[in-house]
Amino acid sequence: MAMFVHLAPESRIKAIQRGGINRLRKLAFADTGGVFAMPVTRNFYISHQWLRELKRRCHGVIAGVYFRIPDDEIVWVGHYNQNHRPMTAAQATALMMTSENREGYQVIILRRINTKEIHRIRALPQVVGWRYYPGSHGRRPCGCSFCQFGQYGARRLRKKYGQNRLRPLV
């Protein structure tokens, strides 16, 4: 059985313990929603790479919900901004272990995860992963008002770039 980790806000952990992980929003390639997850690999960073990006929008502590699904269950795997393809859970885990560029991948399970399938819930260090996009570390962020609208520290960044006022988003 393949082990996966789903990153969820700590405020949702009690509900997950009671009822499992519910499917999220509708997906473009399926009529139903899905559960976003990553296979657990020996590389902690790769398995938990989405933590900082999710934390950027969540404004809270993120916890890891570890669960097992059968190896032959069909999941959808792909880079976050490209087409996903169906494969078994075991193949998805093998892809994550052998792929050269593993940042930005995600696995989508097209059903809810029951409480019996949950193996462990664990607090995680909150500084693991990438922000904005994979490989963005060390690059300067865009200072325009569109890219920084509503982000923490946007006013300071706009001042640094010489854009003191917000322009309308028309």
C-alpha cells in the first residue's frame, strides 16, 4: 500500500479525524473533486514541498495527514501547471522517486479518504518547500501591483521598486 501525505490547516485536523479527508473543488478533467497529496519518499523536502506555498495563503499552521491507499488505485499525476495523467498509486510513487525534476508535481486522488485509511497526523516544520513557484528561491519577486496585490509586505516591495501607489486592476 502506497503512503501519501495531505497538507491541511491545523484548524481542520479535528474534522479530518472525525470524517476523513473530503474531496476539494471540482477538477478540469473530472466531474468530481479530488484530494491533493504527495507520495511519501525518502526526501522529506520533496514529499512536503507544497507546505510554504499553502501556508502563504492559509495564514496558519499546516499539519501533515499521512494515509495509505492500495497500490493499484488510479490517481492523477502531473506538474501543477500542466496536464495530469492517470496512473496507479505505486507508479506515482516510483515517478516521484526517480524523476529528475520533482518540484511542482502533485497527485490527485479522485475520492475521499476514509478515517480508517489515515495512518498518522503530524505537526510539521513550517519552513519546508518553495513559495510562488518551484525554483523561485534566490530570484527577486515582481514588484508590480498586480503580482503583489494583497500580499504581505507588498507596500514595502512597491516602495523598493519605486511604485508608491496601487494602480486599478482594469
